[in-house]
Amino acid sequence: MDATAEQTAEEAAQHSFAAIQTPIEVHLEDLPSNDDCTFTEEFKLPSPAEVRARAEEQGIDILRSFRPDPVIFPELRLLVKWGEDISIAEGQTIRFISKNLQTSVPVPQIHGWKTDGDQTFLYMELVAGDTLSSRWPDLSASEKDHICDQLRTMLQSWRRIVQSPSAQGGPTLSALNGHPLRDILFSDALSLPTAPFTSVSAFHDHLATFISGTRSRPEIPELHGLNDSAAVVFTHSDLDQSNILVSAVGDVPVRIVAVIDWHQSGWYTEHWEALKAMSVGEHGSEWVEKWLPKVVGTPDEGYHYAFEFISLAVL
């Protein structure tokens, strides 16, 4: 490679690195927030009644109103995620990522959302692909490495998402739209936040209530690893293999075609992504022990211990 080519390659690498590092600000006033939004003119979104009718045809229990199985409209290449546990925040997040990280983080296209009573309906693209969990056992070591490289780059990309300076009085921990976090750990502890956390310390203090309603965090030695100086970064918060869709068998090289299920996403501490991904993976598996650290890194030991202690307490 001659000097000119080397310089061009170096400049391209620097440009790529700069793109990964450039923050992407979220301005709440720019997020669509109506209860009924449509972003497509290609077809009319099925009504909630039509979604429920199709659900019954597909054998889905519509009486399980909290979070029924998604409904598929293959003729529209449409998947509808619906129920009382579904939030507009997830739709806003997927749409924001699609618009701002289109070339680096593949997500389903959001066609709109509707609300009906206590239920929310998210209308999104039915992505053609297989779950990573179904493909993983048959992938070669080089293919697994390739997938992890892709996912690590995607994680670095969505960590660029930051709150606008005007919205910050400090590191607020919240969903993308500024609403309370919806991590399943809070649901399991029957302690859903009623407001965003205005500091890392407040977030950690809330976690301490899962252990004791009478002792403060400093009085619980197992939680001393919750470092209040931890950075706050945008986090998917459920990087299970089932939420990573890859290209179909025969479509090589294998690649990630979509990261789905942004229900729990938001701004958390920097260790949260790794700890959640490890917690939903099979304990002791090759995925958790060997491959995940290539994607999410290795969390701080003290923070990891505190997280495990809290998780066991809410089981």
C-alpha cells in the first residue's frame, strides 16, 4: 500500500471512529407523542378490534390482556405488539433509532401506534430473519465472532444517544421519552418507578429498597459496590439472543438484520447492559462466559456482586 493509500485508509478509519463517538441528542419536543400515530401511507393500519380478531384466528389468548403474543399480518409484512404492558416509549425509541442510526443499528420499521383503553398497539415491520438463539449452536467460531463484532459496534452506536443539554440538570435515568424506566427487574420487585431518577445515587437508592424497606443503602454491605460515579449511557437492557435477528440459513455471511424488543430500554448505568445480558443468558454457557464479554465488556466486580444480590432478592 503506497503512502497516499495508507493516508486515505487512516482518514477513513478516523472518520468512522468519529461517527461512532458523535453524540445524538434526543429532543423530547420532536418525539411524536399522540396516542394515535401513523407513519405509513402504504396501507391502513388494522384497528385494535381487527388485531384482536386476527389474534383469535392465530390461537392467541386475548384474555391475557397484559402482554399477549404479537399478532402477524403476513400480507402486510406487519407485526403488532400489543397489550397493557406495551408502551408508546418503545415505539418512539425504535423510530428514533431508525431515523438516526439507520446505517448502524438495524431495527424494524415502525408504522405507527394506537391506544385502546389500557392497551397500546405498536405496528411494526415483520422482519425476515431467524433468532440468534435458533442459529447459534450451528454457527462456526468465525461466524460467532463476526456476529459479536457487529453487535458490539451497534452497542457503541446506541450509546451515542444522549439527552439534550436543555433537558439535563444532571444524569437523568429514564426511558427515551423521559418517562420512568420499565426494566423487568422493577416489575419482578413490584416496585415500578413513578418518575425518572434524577441521579445515579437515586437510582441505586431505589434498588436498595428491593432488599430492605427499613435499612438505607449504606447499611447494606452487599450493595457497597453500587458506585454513584458510574456513567449513564443509553441501554437496550434485554440483549437476549431471542431479541437479535440474523439472516436466514444460506444467506452468507451471516449478519444481524434487526435488534428487537426495546421495551426496557433507556438511560441506565454503564454496567447495566452487561449485567442484564448475562442475567438473561444461560448461566455458565459459552455465550455468557466467552462471547458476551466481547460485546458488552466485563462489568465492575463490586457492581456485579451488588446486582446479583439484588436480583436474587426479588426472585
